[in-house]
Amino acid sequence: MEQLKNIINESNNIVFLGGAGVSTESNIPDFRSSQGLYSGKEQYPPEVILSHSFFIEHTDLFYDFYKKKMIYKDAKPNNAHIALAKLEEMGKLKAVITQNIDGLHQLAGSKNVLELHGSIHRNYCMKCGKFYSLEDILNDNEKVPTCKECGGIIKPDVVLYEEALNSEILQKSIEYIANADVFIVGGTSLVVYPAAGLINYYKGNKLILINKSSTPFDNIANYVINESIGDVLKKLIL
């Protein structure tokens, strides 16, 4: 921990990549653990429900699952979110790259957040493109939220299975990682691509992996810590 503190103190070009484990400490379930999203008894597997084709064909069933299982509007930022916002405020952290869609990094105060998988807080009419907030979606009592302007179906700005990541956000993420002095990866099992593949763009010698369980990239990391991401970042930064 002392070594890592020194590395952080000496660097002004840190980039963070985070996954579901960052949000589980705010009581948002992850996907693949024993208590995760994929452990439920749904009529269809979550991977099917959260696919583009299922959204198009069974929009009402998608929204039923989405509102019950994907939205945690009362969740609050935890120590990891707060520490990263502090690090950015200090001028050390250049970007937060996240696989999460909950908006907690921004709620904690982070400004430069690259959301690989989109956000529950942005929703758009598929017909006319009108923007709708999360509150608009939650307050819509219909089975399928529709646009007040044109009647089109509203789709959350989240990347579903069968959909490509936003190429501009992906390219920005690659550039930040490739130019980073220190690269901290936390709260992710690094098995979901293309996000996991981003680690290959880092060419430095200060790759820090923080995750409760091992990852396929532990052998190439310079530091591996199998502990809570919130606890570790609190000790390092707060």
C-alpha cells in the first residue's frame, strides 16, 4: 500500500477502468456472482432479455425486467466513487472509464467519465430522438414508455447485447489508456469484451489490479490486490 501511495503521489496522469464491483458496494448487484443478476429465475435468461432483438420484439417484457432489475435510483456513491472524484479534483486522474450504467461516478463529482455501456439517465425516442430523463421513464405508467412528441418508443441509452459500443467513447478510452502513466483497474473480472481488451493498450509499468477475485490479467499486472475496491481506494486516497 505504501508503494502504491507513492506511485499515486508522484503521478499526474492516472486512468481508472472499473466494472460492476465498483457499484456492488453501493448495493447494486453485479451480473455473475451467486447473488448477481444472472442468478435469478426469470422466464428468459437475462442475456436474452437485455439483447437488442428482445427489446425490439418484446419491449414490454424488456421494460418490466429493466425497471425491476437494472435501476437503483436510491443508490449512493461509495468510497471508490468518492476517492476517484477526489483524485480527479487533485489533477491526478485524467479519466474514469466505466462499464457501469448507474451514473454514480458523476454523482460523486467525477467530471471526465467515459461510459462504455451507456447510462440509465439518458433515454431517447427511437423515432424523433427526443431526450427523456430517468424520472420520465420511471414516471411513465405505461408498459412501454413512448414519446410525448411523436409517439415513438423510448429506448434507454444503454448498450444491449448484439449492439456495438459507442466508437467515439471507445477510441477516447483507448487514447487515455495508451497515454497513461498509471493504470488502475478495479471491480472487474476482466472477462467481458471488448472492455476487458482495453487493458492491452496500456504500455506502462504501473498496472494496478484491484478486485476481490483473480482475473485473467493478474500475471501481467505490476500490482494485484484482492480486496474491496472501496476499501483500497479509501486507504490510498481519502
